[in-house]
Amino acid sequence: MIPAPTLHTARLTLRRPDARDWVAFRDFMLSPRGATFGITTEGRAFRQFAAELGHWDIYGHGMWTVTLSGSDAAIGLVGPWTPPDWPETEIGWMIYPASAEGKGYAFEAARAAVDHAYRILRWDTVVSYVAPDNTRSAALAIKLGAVLDASAATPDSCKGYQVFRHPRPDALDKGEAA
């Protein structure tokens, strides 16, 4: 297993996902809140979770399990996602329990992930693919400073999605746009 960095923010820990996170992931994916991802069976949820775990071993990076500092319970998954059929490098996010929404956790974790992608992974660009009806994710991308890029390509599985392009952290520090 490739060692993975653990990120810490003011309130969160972002750690490599593992088997203990399966139930929270499955329950989210099979809930109405997870419907955006199109996973409708436990088998498909399992295969997607296995892909999340394997992404780290294949690429040396991947989405982190998000926990509240001092807790090990998974409240979400946030971070780099770069399958071979993705046209660009993406930062994705999902927060599992509805009780964790509206508290800024997704913003805090995604901001750390975007920063890591640019500064540590040395990515030239970062996008987020957002389903057209996922207004909360679109609002989060905008809050993160990302701008809609109507000319950007989307993965085949994300046709019709919006593409938000994230600014480099140094541009955010200076108050510049992407």
C-alpha cells in the first residue's frame, strides 16, 4: 500500500480511505442524497468504493475520507480523482450525512484538497465536474473561487455536467480569478 499524506484543517482530518469507511460510503450512495452519482445497487456501490481505494495504489493519490478532528467516523470523501478516461484532473467532494451539510466541512476539505493538488501534486489545472441539478455543489465550487468553463471537456459518464475551473492558491491569496 502506498503511504498517503493525512491533511489537517481547523476542524477536519483528511485520511486515506479504508475498509472501515465502506458502510458510510454505501449508505450515502444508496440514499436519495447520493442519487447524483447514479449508483443504485450495493454491488455498484461496492465497485465504486473499491475504485476509490485502488485509485491510491495506482496513482499514488486519491480522494480522502473526511472526518471531524478527534473522530474516526467518515463524514465524506473529498480530493483528487483522475481515472484514465477523465479529460482533466479533478477535485471531487461528497459529504455523507445531511446533518453535516451547511457547516462548511465540504468547503474546508475541498480547499485543502485543491491546495494539495496544486502545491504538492504540482497539477497545472484543477476542475470539478458538477451535475447540472446539483446546485449545492455548483455553489461550493463558486465559493472556492472556481469559474464555469463552458468550453472544457467532460468525461463520457458526465455528459451535460458543468465544469468549474479552480484558481491556483496563489491567485486566491492575491484575490485574482482563475
